[in-house]
Amino acid sequence: MTPFTVREAVSADAPGIRRLFARVFGRELTDEEWTWKFERNPDGWFGVVAVLEDEIVGNYSGCGVRLLVDGRQAPSFAVGDVATDPRVRGLGGRQGVFRSMAELFYRRIEGLGIPFCFGFPGGRHLSLSHRVVKSRTLFAVREIHAPCDSFPPPPAGLVTGDWVGEGFDPLWSAASRFLSYAAVRDRARVNWRFHARPSRYYRMVWLEGPTGTTGWAVLSIDGESALVADFLGSDPDGGDLTALFSGAAAEARRFGAKRLVFWETPGGPAREVLARLPGERRDAGFPIIVRTFDDDAADRFAAGVHLTPALYDMV
């Protein structure tokens, strides 16, 4: 076999990456989905591919995610869609395709001011990442399954829709002042993330006040479960979240769902509010892991992050 090469990915690699994705995962990554996820991502992307005989046989990609770390914006990458063609997994000895791609990926992004990259692998992918990439687990992700009927009636001023307008800006301005560890969720990123996605439908609910939106949540509804993919409140103490979640439960019921699914969160105003919700707690089946350039920043992030499924269900 001709030795493989590794290099930075470019947009023209998309068809080859998508073919590799189908071979490895057994399902198609459409051109529309790839373009939305990478080319149209307001925070960009970076990837490394392995090439053998003019065919892409490996992919190690990161979707750009702007984070709040210590209250300041910092770039990061959500690493996902990592794939190696089965026919080359033994090629190259100990170095191998996966290790070669990972080493080039992190070597090229070092020095860009990124405190850490993150991901949510499970099974053998988790052990492989820890062994080869030198990643580490922050904590296991846990879900809360709260019955919709356990929430109070929805509040007055509840609005529903599929995208947010200028009224969202005061909410993000307020939330960004007290969320020290979270994904940046300004209006442009919210509409790209939840409205423009070609392959999944999200339903939004928000609370309107005299100066604009005061609370917002977005739902991904699948049968009887409505995943609360993301949410923001404007009260640093979380006093407005019960009303917001009641509105989300009412909208979920309207779509036929019977339960809201949240992630437990180590920090943010929602931590205590979610801890008081009734319902079942269960392991999600995967942890959040990091490959760090700043271990202390990653530890602070783990202790105080406003954690929502939106960090995961894109990767």
C-alpha cells in the first residue's frame, strides 16, 4: 500500500469526508448538513484529513464554538465526526492514521488562545482519545426526565416560534454578565444553530418583557420526549427559570411530548432549579472530555459551566 499522508482539510475535501462518514458510520452526512455545520459556522472550523491513493481515509474535525471562560470569550473546538476507514486502521504501525491526524490537529491550533477542545465520546472512542490524544474526562453527563404535567401553567407573555429577532439581544447581554462558563449564545449564533440547521427542527419559546426577551428555551422534540437543548434566563439567581420551563412544558405538550429532558449542570443559575425538579435521573451514557492547553481553565469550566445539550447534539 502507498503510505498515507495527513494534511489540513479544506472545503474541497467535503465530498471525500462525507463518503468516509458514510463508510464508517453507515449513514449519510448530506452536503447541506456539512455546509451548515462547517462552512456556515460563525465560529469557523478546522480539520485534518488522512489521504491514501487520492482518497480520504481519515478525518479529525473540530466545529468552532465560542465559549465564555472566566467570563471572557475564548475560542474552542467541539471535536466530532472523527473517522478512520477500517482498511487503514492497522497502517503505519504505532503512529497510525488516527494518531497522525490528532497530533497534527493539536499542533496546528496550539497558540490560538484556545484553553481546551471538548467532545462527548463513548465506548472505545473514549478510551482511544484518552490513550492517543491525551484527553481527560471532566465528568459524566446526567439527564433529568421531568414530566411535563409536573410544571405549573405557562406564564403570560409566553411567545413561541422558530427563530429569534432583535428582542433577544437584551437577554444575551444580561445573561453574559453572570454566566462565567457557557457557550456564547448571541442572536446570530442562536439562529444559525437552531433555525438554519437543515436536518433537525427546533421549537423555541421565550418570555417577553417591556425591554425585550427575558427568558428563552429551545426544544428538540422526539415522540414523548422534548430535549431542552438550550436555555437562558435574565435573573442571576434563576428566579425566572421556573416560568420559562413551564412555558417549555406547555409547548412540548402541544407537540405530543410528555416529558422535558434536561442535562444536570454544575454551574449557572439553573443548577439549583434543575436539582429541585421531579422526575428520573439517569446517566446519559457518555462524559464530557477535554484536550487542554490550560488545565486550570478546564477545571474551572467543569466546576461552573452552564451545561446544556446544545454543546453535544451538533457533534
